[in-house]
Amino acid sequence: METVLVTGGRGASGRWVVDRLAGDYEVVVVDYERPGPGVDPTPHVSFRAADLADRGEALDTVHAVAPDAVVHWAAIPVAGTHPDGRVFETNARAAKNVLDAAGRADARIVQASSDGAYGFFFADPTPVPDELPITEDHPLRPEDPYGLSKVTAEAAAGAVARREGVPAVSIRPSWIQYPGEYACRSDDYVDDLDAGAGNFWSYVDARDVADLVAAALAGTAGPDPAVPSGAHEAVNCVAADNALGRPLLDLVRESYGEIPDDCAVDEGDDRGAYAIEKADRLFGWKPSRSWREAAGEDVPEPTLSEG
């Protein structure tokens, strides 16, 4: 069984990724802290602690584990929660360190980027996209430290792939939701069009994110991989519908007063604003969860430990 090192695996979305991979792989979770000595991890999961923004700790940890693949999921997850410099420097350093270490270990790379890399959400005012739906080829124009850190991480992944001859995939999730706890269906969000306008009312279920991580790992392995050694691909990871269940073009017109000239969205279609065909083409991934069912689901959060 292959070993996959997952950074940030104890985080809100990271634990869903670990839960999805454990059993298909031996998963080594690396986070800033590890559970206490009395905690027994679930089968096929183990824990290590490291400050991944410290280059020596990151290199030593990946070298010691010698994984077949690295899923880099650790980051300060949003702008505005820490000083700008800390958000950018922590995320960019950790990505550079972990990805360099993965390349040196000849490990396949899958990492968390974000739709924040496009630069819509934290821009003031939010720009109308160049195209609808928004494909992975849309220019990346972040103004905030979080989005800029993700663009930097993607560039680092491409550099490592070329230099070390490993495959790399950057996944761009939109606002991640959790079964039974869909913040995008709260009254404050649903009743205020501006609340979701910054990312065009997009979202994705944590389980769909984890499924794409698994698909990307599989798609970088084997004799005929979708992403070959030396290549880097970025893919959107977004639900098929938008969080309000209304026609997307109506929402964009009402919020922004215009739609882009380059528009391939049909009138009346309540789809999400981001294109998801590339992930399907490369990895056979399609989102299977919608707020219509998942917002009320009763699904236990993965604990990653026994008892």
C-alpha cells in the first residue's frame, strides 16, 4: 500500500481528505501539532508534528516519511484573520518547503489552491469575470495576501514538477461546506445577494473535495497518467449548481449590472459560475453533492482517532 503524507490533515476540510484516503493509502498526517500521546489514530492513519514554514522541519519530515505522494493541504485558510504579511509568508513558505521536499522525494503532488487565486472575492469592487463559466485559463489577479499565496503555491508546484520530474495538481475549491452545516444556506447569506457575490455564489461539499483529491492522486499514477511526470495542472473544484438555486445570469445581472461578452451560460441555468469540465476530463470527477440534500444531512465529522 502506498504512503501519502497529508499536511493540514487535522483541519476542517483536511480531516475529510484524510478520512477519504485512509485505507486506500497509509496516511501520515503532518500538522503544526499532533494529538496527545493517549490518542489512538484510526486504521491506516498516523500523526507527526512540524512547522512547515520552517524549511528544515519540512524537509526533514518529508524525508523521514519518504511518501509516494504528498497532499499539501495546510494553510492559513482565509484573508482577514491574521496580518496580511503573515498570511502570505506562512502559506507561501510552507508551500515552497513542502513541494520542494516532495519533489526531492520523487513524490506525486496534489495541493490545495483556491478559487481565491482568481482574485474576485477580496477585490474592491469585485470585478466581472472575463468569461462565464470561469475556466482554469482565466487570468489570476489577486489583490489580497491569501489569493496571492495560492498563485505563488501554484507557481511553486509547476517549478517543482519541471525541475524534479514529478506530476503535480493544484485543486481550486470554492467555499467548502460541510454536511448538515451549510453556511451558504443560512438566512443571512440567502437573504443578502451581496453576501455571496464575491465568489459568484459558488460552493463545494467537503466530500466532493476529498473525492477530487483521491481522483487526482490516482490520475498522477500508473503507466498512462492523466497528469504525467514533469507536468502541473490546476483544476476547479466547485458544486454543479450555485448556492441560491437561481439562474446564474439573473444573479450576475442583478448584482453587477452586466454579464461578460464571453458567456456560454444558458438563460435559466442555475449552474455554478466556475467550469468543472477539466477535472472530469482529466480525472473523471464530477461533484455529486448539492445544498438541496447535503445542507440537512446528518453525517458525523471524521475524527481520525479511535474512541
